[in-house]
Amino acid sequence: MKRISLLRPLAVAFAGALLLFATGCRTSSVDTIQRAEPRAQPTVVEDERIATDRSLGRIVEVRSVNEAMVNNDLLRVQVELRNTRRALQRFNYQFEWFDEEGMLIQQATTPWRALQVEGGEIVTISGVAPNSRVVDFRLKLMTSVR
């Protein structure tokens, strides 16, 4: 009579579980390749940052803020962000738009938009003003509540 060992199937199951656990806990990060000397000449906006959530400031870095005109009359803003962590992070952002008197231009809906950024990844978010009266903007960032 042949003896069946339970040790081998147990070892295979344990190794499989360990592999699943290790890959499930693995953090992902994004490597980036770009020109050493970029050809683009963006119009850089000097920005002021008001941080009320210090933990958010340790997770996301604002690398640059650029602006341009679309169709010669609409302000377009582009912000480059970098996830400073090695793990996936979720953020929400919202643009607010202001006229030349500094008054907020109300929109029917100004939704918060969700953004998911892998570890180390650099992403660009942008917004276009709702009308030609807009001369200024504010970008609001917050960590995702989900």
C-alpha cells in the first residue's frame, strides 16, 4: 500500500498563499522618462499655497502651475502633481474661477473630481474657465474620503 504524504500539498498551499500575500501587499510605483531638455515653454504661474492638511502636503507635491488661453478668450490652467509616496493615493480636486473684481463665478455645478495616482507618479490635471470673464483661479485639493 502506497503512503500519501500530506506534507507536500500543505507546502504547496502555503507557498501559494505566501505568494498571494506578498503580491497583494506590494506597492506599485511609476517610473517616468522624459526629454532631458524639454522643448515646451510653458507660462508658469507663481502660486501661493495654503496648507490646512499637513498630511496631504506630505503625500502630494505640486510641481508646477501653468496657464494658457483657449480660443483666445478662455483661461486654461494646468497643474502638475507628484505622489511622493510609493503606494497608490487617492485625491479629490476642484477648480474655482474668479472675475477681474475677485468675485467667484458661480457655476451650476462645481464637482469635486476624483484622482488616483500610483506611487511616485506625476500627473497633470487641468481646468478650463467656464466663460471669458474669468481672470483668476483657485485649485482645491483634499485626500479622498473613501
